[in-house]
Amino acid sequence: MEYNSDFDEIRPYEGNEVPEAIGRLLKEDRFEHAVRFAMPDIDYEAFKNLMASFKNTYDFQRDVVCPFMFGMAKKTTSSLSLSGIENVSSKESYTYISNHRDIILDAAFFNIQLFMQGNGFDTTEIAIGDNLLIYPWIVDLVKINKSFIVQRGVSKRQMLEVSKRLSSYIHYAIKKKNHSVWIAQREGRAKDANDRTQESVLKMLSLGGEGSFLYNIQEINIVPLSISYEYDPCDYLKAKEFQLKRDNPEYKKQDRDDLLNMEIGLLGFKGNVKFQIGKPINNKLNAIPSDADKAVQVAAVGELIDNEIYQNYFIYPGNYIAYDRLNGENQFEKNYTQEEKEVFDNHLKKCLNKIDIPNKDIDFLTGKILEMYANPLKNKLSVKM
């Protein structure tokens, strides 16, 4: 097909761009260092020869991304599963909107599970913020892997133009390329796991169409996706950041902090990880009055997405335990055993021991970690089934 040059700056690589980008990667010392770090036992020369043989993204994902990610899942999870595939069709394209738990793995784990479905299912294109593209070789790597770029470091004057182009690309990918896309429901992760779809994300998604807000949203065929991690390996880093911001409102993370979060998220233990594909929301959009104020419509669409995500959370013993602890009661004591309680307590203790900051506030940090694990259950309980 003929590609629209308007999106060259942000779109994934196509055709001959893939082997050209691989050639650049293989000359990059930092890429070699990253590969050897992630796969210490690798025969790098054999890996280079394999990479040099790829002519397209499909081969790269099949022979490098999938084996690496399944190996990562085997090392860092107790299980990895995908449910709800019956809610979608391999013959349609969707905008999967999910809650956001890990910088790298949310989309990666979802895509390898889609890849293994067969029956015509393909991996999605992935929205990735340019704040994570610290080096030029990372741009090459993610664009080979079907990522498109969300430009964030722009002025307020440029924001509308950048947002419209991003939205137009998503509409183009869905309607013209017939590719599904994955995007998080908000910019950055909800550090307290209190997941809410940002209205700014929905407004951006509507900019690329030529009709009303509801028409444009319907055009991109949104499917909510629920991600449930038993343990968040970055929970202690998030709690630490909460206290640092509390103690110093001017505190801002550095690039090295994002790199540490990526490393810990990738390599840390996650327990069971479950993905649940929800039902497309298009049929429910018809219930939103077309003559309602746009702000009302945006809020209604956000609520539809959130409720679908909430009701499809998988709730682990740790979620029940954290909820009971925060509320000072034993409402859900039948949902966990004494042994499971001891396991969670041990995890909480290890988290607190990892946090090394001045004026360490144990009560505050404990509360923040408990909130992270209690909020998915709290939100699931809020949905009227």
C-alpha cells in the first residue's frame, strides 16, 4: 500500500526502512551493551547475523521479540495469560486502551500473547512517549517493533498540532492500514493503581476524524483492556517518589529514574500477570446523547472505558489483604489464607527495606504501597455489574 508521508516522523518503520534501521542498530555500541545486559549468555555474533537477515517487522518479532519476551515472562512471572479473545475478531482493527502498569511490558506482554493466537491475529502498533527515547538507537529499535511516537516535549502552542497528527495517524492505522493499536488510558502510569482514563487522551483520539466527537471515537473501535499484575516490581520506587514529592513539591524525576524503572519493571518479579480483553464499546456509545455537551460526552466515554477495565480486573489475595488493612477490617478475610497473608506481609517488608531516602516515613510509605494494591479491588467494587 502507499504510505502517507505526513506521519513519517512518528510512524513505525515500513518496507526497506526495517533492514536499514537494523543495520544502524548493529553498529551501535549501546545497543550491543543493552542486548548483552538483557541476555548475558547470548552469542552476539550469531545474534548479529540473525538480525541482519530480517527484511521485515514480522520476522523480527517472531524470531527475536517473542522468544525474548516469553523468556522474560518465564523468569519474572509465575504465569502469563490472556482472556477475552472471543470479544474481538482477527478481521477487524481496534484501538486497545488499557490501564498502565509497566513502562515496557504492558504492550509487549499483550502483543506476544496476540501473536501466539494465530487465526489471523496480528500484533498491535504501540504508542510510546518520546520521553523514553533517550538515545537515537532506541528510536530505531521501537520503530522496528511497530511503535509510533507520542511527542510530549513540545510547547503549548505546538500541542494541538502534535495531538492532531497523532490522532490522525491512529485513525489512519485503523481505517487505512487495518492495523490495531495499543495506547495507555493516561500519560504515564497511575502510580497508586487508581486507574482513570484521562479526558485529554479521549479528546486527542477524536481530533483525527472529520465528524463529531462521538462519531470520531466510534471510528477507531475502542476495546478496553485490563492488566492485572499480582506484584508490581516498581511498587517501592513509586512509594519512594510519593514521599520525595510530598517532602519537596519541586521534585522531578531524572532520565536515570526512568531507566531504573524500566530495568526494575523488566527484570523484577511480578507473580501472576493476567490480561483480559473487554468488549468493544461502540454499541454502548449509541446511548450517549448526540446533542449533549461535549464535556458530558467525553466524561461518559471515559466512564464506559473505566468500568469495562475495572470489572475485568483479576483480584489477587494481596489486593484483598491490602484493602482490609487500609480499612482496618476483615471484610475479605475469606478470600485469603493466613499463609497468603504472611507472603504479602513479607513482600511489604522487603519493599520498605529497599527504600533509602532521608527522613524515611514508614507509615506514609506503607500506606502508599497498600493503596497501590487495594485500589484495583476498590475500583472493581465501584462498578455496577
